[in-house]
Amino acid sequence: MRPLLVLSAGIDLLNEKIGNLCNFLVLAACTVSAGNAMIRYAFGYSSNGWLELQWYMFAIFVMFGASYTFKRNEHVRVEIFYLMLSERGQLWLDLIGTLCFLIPACLLLTWLSWPFFLQAYAVGEESSNAGGLLRWPIKLVVPAGFVMLALQGVSEVIKRIAALQNLVTIDARYERPVQ
């Protein structure tokens, strides 16, 4: 189990680094948006490239932010049964849900989105807007984001199994958001 926990720690570290980049991209997207609006209203100039850059940054932090959010245990849950379970029951529910739903769904969505990227890459797809950006690089974000989420799912499975065997203690508590 120790080598798997080392793998889990590596996945966690990678997603932590990606998450920090995503946090920066939120600020960068806001800055680009504000700058673009100021230039448009002050000078009557606008650029499709800057507008698309905002969209690209948003896509990146949504797709890669999902694995970071999952790692931090801040994802959305269906809490109908979860809050009624013991800590051990919650670990089991997390384990089963991740193995049966999250990882298979991520793998399926990766498999379905890969041709979407490959086709765009093969033709060197560019924006149809004047001054727009290349489209194929951002289309790679879709399968890559699902791969990272699936990898974080693997990490969470490893940690849950280790916790169920009392090899590690993890903080998997879920607190219901204030309504």
C-alpha cells in the first residue's frame, strides 16, 4: 500500500500545482476582461483575440479546477445519505461513488473528447473571428481535464482504501454549506 500512497501523494501534488495555476488564471481572466472593457469604452477598440483569451482561461480553470476542487474535498455532493453515515460509512460511499461513477465517467468523456481535439489539431483549426486565436490547443483542455480528474479519483480511492485499513487518517469531513 505504501507505493500506492506515494503515487497518491504525487497526484495530489500535481493537482495542487495545477490548482494554484488555476487560481492565478481567475485573476488573469478578470484583469484581461477589465482591461479589454476599458480599452473598448475609452478608445473604441476591441480585439477578438483578447475576448477569446478570456474564454480560454475560463475553460482552463474550469476543466483543471475540477480535479483541484475534488482533491480539496470541496466538490458538490448528494448529501441525502452522506450526512447520516458514520465516518467509515462516508469513506465507503466515497470509494464506491468514485470507482463506479466518477472514474468511469471521466474515462468515457476523455475517450469521447479525444477525437474532437484530434480533428481540430489535424486541420490546424483557428477561430473564425478576425484576430481570433488557434482553437485546437484549447480543445486539448477537455480530455486533459478529464484525465486529471480521473487521476485525482484514483488518488482518492487509494487514500480511502488506506483509511479503511487504518493505515492513514484523512480529513474527509463534509460540512453542509450554510443556506
